Amino acid sequence: MESVIDQACAAALYAEGDAALDTGASLLAAAPDADDALHRRGEEFVTRAWGRGWLPADLVRFVRLELDERRAVLAATLIAAETARYGELPPRWRAQLDELPGRPPAPRNKPDRFSYASDLLELFRLLLRLPAIEPVGPAPGTAADHLHRPPAADEPRMLTRIRALLAKAEATGFPEEAEALTAKAQELMARLSIDEALVAARSHSTDGPGACRIGVEPPYESAKAILLDAVASANRCQAVWNGDLGFSTVVGFEADLEVVELLFTSLLVQGTAAMTRAEAGQRASGRKRTKTFRQSFLMAYAQRLGSRLADSAERATADAATATGADPESAAAPTGLLPVLAARDVAVTEATERMFPRTTTTRVRGATDLDGWNHGTEAADRARMGGPGKGHRGRGGNGHGRGGEIMA
């Protein structure tokens, strides 16, 4: 005889509309002894998501985008229960689990059994239809492959210092202090990436590029994606944006991936704060501003920072080449800086093409508000940033016009 769980899922998951959900939820609401089995069924859907390339943060983000925060908390509860069964988790998973929303587990059967069952079934319906995406690491319980290298258990001290400097720069209310803190972070970022590259070359390391996903969520996601693309390019990485699923995949060497995430987050915080101040000034002068102001502001901010990051990257590489005492242009020297960096560029490009053989360059809609564009450009000139390495395909920061291009 078919179980009540199977009956409810058959009624709700393979049909559209609220009526199907109501039918399934009614069956479950009348069967309190099936609660545990219902949650186990949800965990099975989560396990299937891992096999399709999803990570915990990706899954929660997508549920939030497609449904709402309440269902995102339910998803986090299922994720926490499902991942508790593994003795060891893949790299980056532990940090993502620590950031799950709602302090799982969420209380069951709130506000009532019918509503709770309906929420779960709508979540199951979404999980059932998840598309397969490019994996950026092994699923739990599987061995790591040659492409995806785990980060070190203890991050380099220099990266810890960079993280602390950027956090202080974002928190301070004094522009001069923020500038000093982030300028120091920029110096350390460049040194860290170049040191990692030279050590790997001298030790003949066989470690290749890895990948991570970074959330790029509404509103103004196209401008945010262009900013992330510029940050990735300046740090010897490549970013591929998936606008439908709300993230970009960044491909690069491990130390560079860490820097990209840190710098993108910091610059986005600075840009959002600057946009809020600019809007306040506009309102004080009696001029109303709308979504077009914010979109134009962030688009200009991303474009201008792309140009600044590219210039800074070239200077950092030249300075580091001088400091090493080697001829940076010498291809014959096995540890010459530019040959080493060029080899890593090629490795990142090849890894990106393997993961995304059918990417296209997409032009996003340009800015339409001149005041927003001007304020965004000024904010980018004031923003403090850092990023080593010469960029790939600098689509997000070419500085021409008021649109942008991004790999998607």
C-alpha cells in the first residue's frame, strides 16, 4: 500500500498550482505519525541536490530567491540534518553550514500542521526541479577530483591580516583611516598572490586551479556581477555569471579565490554605503531619486573600479618583479615572475573552459541616470581596493560607455 508520504508527494510535486499543494498538505496534516518520514524525504531531495553540483549556500540562496525566507529556513533545517550524517565534509562546507539562516532546526508544524506541510511540499517541488550545475568541489562522501583543491586547514597569516584590515576599513567612520587600512590590505593582497605563485613554481607544485561560487543577488545584480568580474580579473581569476540562479562561479588558484571574495565583499559594502549617502544628499536638495539612480550608480562604480583595479594590478606586478631581483621578462628563468604568472593565467583559462564550454559574453543594460553615473564614478575613485595580477578578459572594467559585458 502506498504510504501517505508517497501519496502527498504524488499529488503535490508533479502538478502546478495551489490546489495540488492543498491536496498533499491535507493528507500530511491528517497523519502526524508521518512527520519524521516527511523530513527524511526532504533530506533525500537535499542529497540529490549535492549530486547535481549544488552547495549549501547555493541551495539556501536559490530557495530565498524563488520562494521566501520562511522556506529558506526550512531548507536550512533539512541541510543541517542531512549533512550531520557525514564524518567529513568537503572544503568550504563547514563555513557555509555555520552561516545557515534561522538557527536550524526550525520548529515543526508552525503556525499549524496544514501550513507547515504546504511549505514543505512547495520546497520539495522546487528541490525536485533543480537543474544540474557545474560542480566546484566533490559532493559529501566522495573523493576530491584533480580540479578542485581544498584550502589549507589554517589560512595564511597574511590572509588573516587582510581580512582584519578590510573589516576595520568597512567599520570606521573616518575616510582617512579607511584609506590607510585598505591601502595596507591592497599591498598584502598583491604580495600574497605573487608569493604563492613563486613558491608553487619553485616547488614544482602540481596543484591546479579550483573554483568557488559567490552570491550575486537582486537588486542591481547585473552591476554587482560586473563588479565581481572586475575584481576576479584583477586577481588572476575568471568569473562566470549565472543570473537565473543568483551566483557567479569564480575559477582561480586558491589564494586568489580567497582574495576575490574578500575584496568583492568589501567593495560592495563601500559602494552601498556611498550610494546611500549620495541619495541622502540628493533628497536634501529636493530631488527625488529612483531605481534608475541606484542602478546607474552601481554600474558606474563597477566600471570605474574595473579600470582602477587593472591599473593597480599592473603596478603591483611590476613592483613585485623588481623586488624579486629577477628579470621579469625572462622566459628562460624558471622563476621569472611574468612567465610564472602567465602559466597560471593559462591554467585558469583552461580550467574555466573545461567547466564552462558554452559560455557567452553578454552585454547588460547600460546606465540611464547621469547623476547616478557621476556619483558612482566619484565613489569608485574614493573606494580603497587592492588586487594583484594582470586580469583576464576585463569585460566589467573597460571604462568605455555606460554599459558592461560579462561572461555568462
